[in-house]
Amino acid sequence: MDKIEHTTVNTNGVNLHVASIGTGPAVLFLHGFPELWYSWRHQMLALSSLGYKAIAPDLRGYGDSDAPPSPESYSSLHIVGDLVGLIDQLGIDQIFLVGHDWGAVIAWHFCLFRPDRVKALVNMSVPFRPRHPTRKPIETFRALFGDDYYVCRFQAPGEVEEDFATDDTANLLKKFYGGRNSRPPCVSKEIGFKGLKTPELPSWLSEEDLNYFAEKFNQRGFTGGLNYYRALDLTWELTAAWTGVQVKVPTKFIVGDLDITYHIPGAKEYINEGGLKKDVPYLQEVVVMEGVAHFVNQEKAEEVNAHIHDFIKKF
């Protein structure tokens, strides 16, 4: 870990904190919520030892990167813009792209907007979701799961931050990282996130790891990360021109069978029965990992390292 270099790169009007290690073809890792570059520590060490340059930024809004205050600064076009600017600054023409959770959403959009910059994609947890021509995402989530669904609860600026602030940050993060219930996460305002039962620290996360995440979220707060959810409808509006466009990048998709994303109504069928392949025609492999929950890249680090390497070495 002490060989990982940390730099600041100015791109698209923001400063991004970027962790990197190794030399060779570049692999760009995109983290999710509530996470950091640090979520990719296992993959960075593994891929750099196999002859790749591993690059993992704190995305806009997270960790040691800038966090513009307005949700309107967090559309997928903003975030992909940051990342294209980042690889431009680093003098890299094409990358292997690896995403998880929100990082997967951004990776799908990266491949939609700039397939010329991506050699191949390994995406985890969140499948591609084609843009619905008439229905906004938040409206869809409300109709499916109701107002207590976590994405809906995250919408009002400041509201869920107040809820989070009543809990110890490390304790709160444990609730995110340790969850193994695949039902849609719904949290009423009456109970709040503080009222949720705190699970044991998962075996794949040390106290030291947890404290690293907690320290950064104590410094930065959660607003930057929550703003991605608040910009979902804005991204929908701005990406109207890409309605119906396929993701034409060689792709491998990995998901745990206990992941909440895998249990959204219709998701299993979409992933396994040809829907995803129709929208992502160069999809080459789908891996469903048994007994694995949402944070697949940390929970099953060695297997995921092998899955990434086995795929990208073909290109």
C-alpha cells in the first residue's frame, strides 16, 4: 500500500485526488457510494503486479477531491467529463475501465459517451439501465418501492445528512458495508438510518479499513456522494440524445447473488435472459457469484482480481 502514489489532477474545473500504482496499460477504477478510491486497494495491488498501471480517483464529491455544493454539478456528463479530462492530463489514449455501484453507472455512461477511449469494461453490481423515453428515474423508483426507498429518501438536500449526523460515521458505514439483506432498502423517516440495527464488521473489512473510510467521510461529509442520487433526473434530461443507443464496448459483468441490485424486480431476467446482451451487444461474460453481497470487489477480492485480469488480458 505504501507504494501507491497520490496526486491531485485538475480536470473539468475540479481537483481530483488520484491514487495510482504500476506501469503498463492503464486500468481506471471507479468507486461507488459510500466509498473512496480505497475500495479498489486489492485490485490496484494485484493488477499493478501483473503489469498494469492501476488508477483510482476519489470521484467528484468524495474524499480528497473537490465537492461542488450543488446537486446540479453531479450529472453523468459532469463525472464522465472529469474522467476524460483526467486521462487526457495523464496522457493516456485508451483505458480498461472497471466500475462498481455508482462507479458502474458512470462507467456505462463513459462507454456510451466515449467508447473510443475504452478498450474493455468490467462492471460490477449495477447493470446497464437503458434510458426510459418518458419516465424519470425517481418517479420509477417511487412507483416500484415507495417514498421510503433509500434513493427517494436521499433526494431532499440536507435531510438525510441530518439523519446520518445523528449516528457515529463508522457505525453508519458498517450498516452500508455489512448488509446482506437482498430486499429493497427502505428506511422510514420515523426510524431513520440511526434506527437501523448495526451489523457486525464484515470479515473482508478490517477496523483499520473502516476507520480510513470513516475519517474521510468525517472530513468531507456525505453530500457529494448523495448528490449523485439527486442528479439522477438531471442526467435523464441531459441524456435524451442517447435514448436507445447501445453500449458498444467489450464487456464483462459481475454481480453477487445476494446483491440488492440483483433482486430489483426484473433484474435477474434482464441480466441472464438476453436483455443486457441486447443493450450491450459486446457483452462477453456474465458472472453471478454465489453467496456474495453488494461489495463484491472487496468481499471476494482475489476472485474479482482474477476475473478482471482474465478478461482484460485478451485485449
